[in-house]
Amino acid sequence: MNGRNLGVVWAEPFQVEITGAMKAQGNKLEIDVINLWPNRMIGDAALPAEQRVTRSNVTMDRKAKLLPSGLLGPVSLQPSQEEAK
């Protein structure tokens, strides 16, 4: 938010506190989204070993169904618990 790193969320509830980073107006929110680890491993399973990105003792079937991944939404801004009082 406005050039300030607010951390990483990788498990539910997928919420970040942005109050301290917000301005009265002209805010810019940037969200970097990455793929799920199983999806990366499924993709790698289709590649020759020397081209794979991941290394694991877990093997994935290259024909396995990919999991929904990305910014699936809905995305919303909500007042903090303190502001809601």
C-alpha cells in the first residue's frame, strides 16, 4: 500500500491490516499473486528433470488437476475492528 510492504498472507483468512499505510486520498494498492506449490510441482512433472524449478521427495502426476489459484476474489476493503466501534 503506497509503496509499503504489508507482509505475506498464505493461509486463510487472507487479510492484511492496511490502516497505517493508507493516506486520506490517492492510495495505490499493489498485490503480488503467486501460484500454489502443488500447481508448480504438477507443471514441473511435465518437464525434463534438468528444467524443473522445484525439488521435493513428493512426486506429482503431470496429468493431475490444477488447483484454483490466484486472486480469486471478491476483494474488499473493510474498516478495522477499532474503526467499526
